[in-house]
Amino acid sequence: MNILGIETSCDETSAAVIAETGDVARPWAIRSNVIASQVEIHREWGGVVPELASRQHVRDICGVVEKALADAQVGWTDLGAVAVTQGPGLVGSLLVGVSFAKAAAAAAGLPIVGVHHLAGHIESLVLHNGELPLPAVILVVSGGHTSLYLVKSPGSYELLSRTRDDAAGEAYDKVAKLLGLGYPGGPVIDRLAKQGNDTAVRWPGTRLTHADRNAPQLKGDLDFSFSGLKTAVLRHVTLRREQGADLGEQEIADLCASFQRVVVKTLVERTFKAAMIHGARSVGVAGGVSANSRLRADIKAYGEAREIPTFVPDLTLSTDNAAMIAAAGLRRLRAGITSSLDMNADAALALGS
Ligand code: KG4
Ligand code: ZN
């Protein structure tokens, strides 16, 4: 079966066609994956402007879906279902994809499957690597989320922890902004950090010891927090500017490397702590920040030292894309789950506990 996936939760309009392979170890193959990025529109504002994002999705969605079908060399009659990101995300953006998917599914007489955006990121690992050894601990780390999930069986996602404040990608974007490096910050900091001394400034990582009052069901010790680090960078830079320093290229590179060292160390150590606690047979990292070169290298090295296989998605599948949504949709469809045509976008859709 072929499935059409649609993703419009933030600032990428994406459509993809995924085919089932019949191979249980590598269940899905990408036939097309089209992404229209809005990054140039939002760069001017230093971040995603929700209203501009939803308007641009309206402009792009028809052409992106047509291209995804053309690239895959399929027509509507070759599809078995339509999968779409139902949430979480920006509600105006989500609504464009959900409305389009509902109309297309109704017109073509196809079942529709609403997909959680983070289930999509988790399944991007399977799309690229094949089924992972289970149980697996998966770190989903993006501009909107930093969460650990335990996958005990295919398609089940148990929330172990999440950030109490900023997501790691958000911290990258905010630190880049205060250093005047533009948007999105992750790729720029990643690049500049390669030239920097990562112990130039020794900011501490954050360790949480108590459960969050807002999420008493989680123990809390595996939670993340990045807003303190972001503020520490801000205070450092403000102080340097007050001292009359004109931050040069090398100092900026050192700050990027020092910031990145703390973020990556925290992400890697907490992920493996969770893996040890839950007896994981593999570890995965997905979401936009999984494109980070240091995170990819460090998680692999950490896993090799502990003999736990680690997985990351291909770079094109790290950031938002519809191929991962189609894959997660197929997983749900094969588990007998479909949505009804009165499904709605849900900006705060929950996954796991
Ligand atoms: O998954 P994604 O495309 O969208 C969300 O669901 O948020 O993630 C986007 C985030 C941004 O914060 C961006 O700065 C970050 O991923 N990012 C990176 C890198 N590439 C993208 N962060 C660190 N290093 C990178 N190479
Ligand atoms: Zn995402």
C-alpha cells in the first residue's frame, strides 16, 4: 500500500508518499518527500510568526501535494490512505494540513489517519534504519520539544521525561539570536562551534531532582531544563559588552562551542541514564536537533562504549518532513486505527502519559 503524508505543524509545508515493502525488518520505503521551507520568510522576524506561517501553508499545500504524487509517480487511485499531523504545533498551521487532508480523503474515498508530530519524529528512525531493537529509549529533541520516550513495542510511546521550560532547539535559536547569528540558530551554532574552544566558558548543566508539580506521574529526575543555561549565556554576553568587548569571531565560536558542549552532554547523559534504568536494547535521537553534528557523534561514541546500538535519522528526516508522518500513519493504520472526518487539529495533542 502507498500512503500520502501531510505535515504543516510549524513552518514547513511537506507532503510525501511512503510504500510498504513487505519486509518486517524494514517496513517502509520513501517514494517521495517534498518540503517547502518558509525559513526565508521567518528569518526577517527572528523566529516563526504563526499568522505568516499559516498563510504560506495555504499558498503552498496544493503544489507540494501535487509534486509529492508526481515524484512518486502515483495518482490518487494508487493510494490506500492519507495521514496528517493532527498536533501538537501552531493551530493555524495545523489546520491547513488537517483541512486539506480531510477534503482529499473525502474526495478520494480514502481513510484518514491523524498522527502525533512526535510519533512521526520517532518513526523517522525506523524509516531510515529499519525496526529498532526494543525496548528503545528515544530522545525527541526539536525547536518545540525535548522529551524521552520508552518504546516497548512498535507504535507504543511511553513518556519518561520532558523539558520543564525551553526545548533544546529553542535554546539554540535564542542563544544564536542574542549573539546576532540569525535564525534558525541550531545549524549556525553547530557550524561555528567547530572552530571554538568548548571549555572556554564552563557553564554548568542542570540536574533536576524533584518531580514537577504539573506532572506528578513522572519521577522528574530525567527531566530537562535549558532556560537557566540560556540566561547564563545572556548574562555572560551582557557583561562582556558592558566591559566594552566587541565580541570577535573567535570569542563567538568559543561561546557557541561552550554552550553546545553543555547542551549535548546533558542530552546524551540523561538519555543513557534512562536507557540504563529501563534496560533499553537501543537508543535513538530524532527531531531537528538530531541534525547536530556533535550530538550525532557523541551519542554514537557513548553508545559504542556501553555496547548499546544508537540510531539517528538521515539528515533530511531530522527536521520536519511528511515522510515520517506517513510512516507513523501507516503504523497506526496497520494497528487498525483511523480517524473520522470530523477530527480536528489539536495544538496540545498528548502522546504517552
Ligand atoms: O523538528 P524541527 O524541524 O521543528 C520542530 O518540530 O521544532 O526542529 C527545528 C529545530 C530548530 O530549533 C533548529 O535550530 C534546530 O532544530 N536545529 C538544530 C540543527 N539543525 C536544526 N539544532 C542544533 N544543531 C543543528 N545542526
Ligand atoms: Zn518537529
